[in-house]
Amino acid sequence: MNTIFTKTGVFISLMTLAASCGPSEKDMPAEPPVENELRLTTEQVHRLGLTTTAIKDFVVEHTLTAQGVFDVPPQNLVTLHVPMGGYVKNTSLLQGKSAQKGDVLVELVHPDYLQLQQDYREAVGRLVYAQTDLERQQELAKGNANAAKALQLASAEFISRQAQADGLRSRLKLLSLDPIQIEKGVLSQSVKVYAPLSGYIGEVNINLGKYVSPTESFATLINLDHVHVELEVFEKDVPLLREGQKIYYRMGNDTTRHRASVFMIGKEISKSRTVRVHGHPEKINQSAIPGMFVSAEVVVGSSVRQVVPAEAVVSFENKKFVFVEESDRYKMVEVRSEVVAPHQASLEWILPEKKPVRVVKSGAYTLLSMLKNAEEE
């Protein structure tokens, strides 16, 4: 007894199928069978669970693949330094922690901070004296009571003292110390380093009690407001690229597809014969981290193709077929097909056919088994 092996792995007895689905004389008149074609009654279609679907036009996007990483512009990545060396008194730095512009990142102490403030107070005092002396020499010069040389010396001294005071005032401002309070005699034993922008703390290189010099970075601060995708595209594909093209990208091993657009195309070819392509994501993804691997597809064109659900296409002897519905007949037609979208397969007809309207969706492999088993009898 012959059997049929369906796609779902179920064996169907031909004798049983003939009894349950075979056409009766009442249902179907006797006529010679047609090659690669089945004729079924409405009852048979129902029992086999066949469903059909319309052939649709579908815009197929043509893409090229690329790989890259997330990155941020230079102005969004800050390497933090202290303007004057000191010992860490207090810090709340923690890698990955968010920080707002103006937050205190670290507090430092050092005797040199007090010495600088003291030097500034003394410089201000000498400046006041030099200004008073200059004014006195100017008054004396009006009555020719002094020589021009004395006035010139007083003027030079005032300018020198003013430059010294201005320089020390600028150094105090670099340390975020208030010169006005220092002039009043309010001195600070420590200095604080504030966040220059909002972002997330990157690498941290300090701990309590550690001496931090101006030449070493104590942390990094990353602002993710303008995170972008940096792709490496092979030079042979560069002529296909245009600004504004869509980019579909995935982060690391995540299968979620995100969208971006080509913003800038590099003008330099690397040693690996690739060109850097700068893409802007449509939405800011808070899980994006600079340096994270990205796989992407850049849409470089499109075309309209006929498509059906992928399950409507069956494979037999290294060829692909669909079953075209024509009234109560189901004809197996060879096609060229490929998956062009999730669960969608394209159709390209091998032989000239009148344009079919519907093809079998569910049950296509069942029809293939019935047809090929019938041919073997």
C-alpha cells in the first residue's frame, strides 16, 4: 500500500485518502488526468485544510551589509583632568553612573591651594598700593612737582602688579574658587571639580587619598545625546551610497532591528580598503554604548516584486514550485523564488503563464505528495 509523506511528517494512506477525499462520480466526471495538476472537490479542499492567498506586489529593498560600532562626537566625550594636583578627599564617581552638568565629581585637598589663595591676597594688596602710588604721582605731575621718570616707574609698577593679580585670579577660577570671597579673607582648604556636561561616567582612575596630577585623567564623561553609528563599507560598494539612505542595524547579539540614516560618507580609504560611513539613529537608544559592535544593512535601492507567503513555495528535486488555483484545479508551476522579507518569498515565473491570481498557502506540500504519489502508480 502506497503512502504519502507530508511536510509535517504525517503518513497518509492512499487507500484512506481515496476513501475520504477521493472524488465520486457524482462530484467529478471521469476525464483523463492532466500532468502536474490536481482536481479537488470542495469537500476534499476542506478535509485537506487547503487555504489560498493572493499574489501581491511588494517593494523589495536592495541592501549591502556592513559592520561597525557606536561612537560619539569628540565634543560629547570628555577626558577629565584637574587643573592643579591634589589628594582626593571625596568623590561619588562610579562607572556607568549618570551625572548632570554642574555636579561635583571629586573634591581635592593640597597645601598649594591655600598658598595660591594667600598669594592672590598679597598680590591684590600690592596692586592697591601700586594704584595709590600711581594716582599720587599723577597729581604731583600736574604741578610739575616730580620728574616724569617717577611717574613712569609708578605706572610700570601698577601694570606689573595688575598682571600678577589677574594671572592669579584666572588660576583661582580654573580651580572654581571665588576671588571675591578670597579678597574678603574667606579661604577654602579644598577645591571641587564639576561636570562640564551631562552624561555617564566612563573609566574611573581614582580613589580616596590618591594624588591626582594635572597630566593624568581621573575619569571620562560620555554624553549620549548624539550617539551615532560608524560603519565600515568596502570601497567597491561606495558608489552605491548616498546621504539620506536608510540603515537597519542590530546591536551586538540583539536581533532587534533599529533604523538610522546615512548622514556622512567618508572621503578616505583605510588600509583594509573600507570607507567610514556615519549614520544617525532615528531614536536615541539608552542601551547603546560607544564601542559596541553593530551589524547593519544599508538600503541602496528597491524594486517591485511579486510575493507570496514563504510557506506557499515548495521544493522538489532542487526546484521550487507553487500550486496555482484555477477554479477546482490546482496546477503545480515551477518558479524562481527567494526570501525577500520575514515570511515572504518572491515569485518569478519560469515559463510564460497567464498572470495567476491565487496560489495555495496552507497545504502546498500535501498537494505535492498527492501529485507525486499518483504519478508513481
